[in-house]
Amino acid sequence: GNSVTQMEGPVTLSEEAFLTINCTYTATGYPSLFWYVQYPGEGLQLLLKATKADDKGSNKGFEATYRKETTSFHLEKGSVQVSDSAVYFCALSVLSGAGSYQLTFGKGTKLSVIP
Amino acid sequence: DTGVSQDPRHKITKRGQNVTFRCDPISEHNRLYWYRQTLGQGPEFLTYFQNEAQLEKSRLLSDRFSAERPKGSFSTLEIQRTEQGDSAMYLCASTIVGVGYTFGSGTRLTVV
């Protein structure tokens, strides 16, 4: 089956620190990979995605590279801000036999950035 | 279009009662998904609609759960005889081929 494992939180960083959140996956088929962010009281928002090996997704200073050889999609940001405090979810999707692109999520990593 | 709307935002119900949630997707999106998110976990897939047809259901969707999408527009998720284990955030998302998911803000269900 499909599964996503991401590093446990919570993660607390000082403003301007470097962020890495590790994510590895197992999948049947060739997955697309995603990072979603959930701010308090809000729904999930797509942060970035990559659809094939060696693709780099990037948005708002966050980056992640699709590494097929290590089945990983680690999230990085060079300098975090207080406004980045949220829960981050790694996810994959593979086309199912029924035609859906259902997402399989990791458990989430809560990031708190302190001034 | 203002995105995916879910109603209500919060629902508190007594164990054994029935509840129904509504999702209004982005109008041109023909694919609709329901997910459930419990505290400290990532969302888990419940069911998928393409237009009005329910094409896929998770094993998580017991016979107490039913979902509909009449006319391929809004969708409803009903839980009958609620149990405390049903307490969770229920998320709806819509999409169309080539476009990523848009999630709603969810309905938080508390069963007391």
C-alpha cells in the first residue's frame, strides 16, 4: 500500500533559522508528492508539489526535491519567519483503479517559530 | 468563486444521534473528496465522487456513513448513530484534472 512517514514534531525554531522536515514514502506506482500547510483554524493549503523524479517544488521560500532513489521529499527553508508557524503535512497521490487521485498524508509536523 | 465551503463549521452532538454535513465545491470542479482528520493525525481518505457518481470508498467508511452528490454539485456526508470515535474534523476537497486540490475549512464534529 501507500504510506508517508514524516519527522515527529513539534519543532521549535528561532526566527531566521534553517528548517528541514524529513519525509519518506512508499507507494505502489509512480506517485506525485506534495507538501500541505495548515494554519490554526484553517483548511489545508497546497504549499508545493513535484510530479516526477528530480523535480524541485518551491513556493514562499520553501523547497523540496523529489528523490526517487531515496523515496524522499524533504521540506527546507533557509530562513523561517514567525508567520511560518503551522502544521506541515507531506502527502502523495497515485492514480487509483477507480480513477481517483486520493491523497495519502503523513501525520504532520507542527512548527513553532519564536521571535 | 470563493473556494470550497463546508457547513457547519462545528457540530456537537450526543452519541447515537444522526448528523449531516454539507460541502459546496468550486463550481467547475467535477471531482470531490471527503477526508477525516483526527487529532494529531493527517487526513485520511473517506470517499470520492466524479460528478454524481461515488466511485471509491475507503474501508474507514462504515455502513453508518453515507455520502451523496446529487446532480454533481454539492455533497452531503451523513453519519448515523454517532459514536465517540466519530469525533474528528471532516474535510471536503474538490478538483478537476490538471488542477490541484482545493480544501474546505472542514467541519469539526464532537460526539459527547
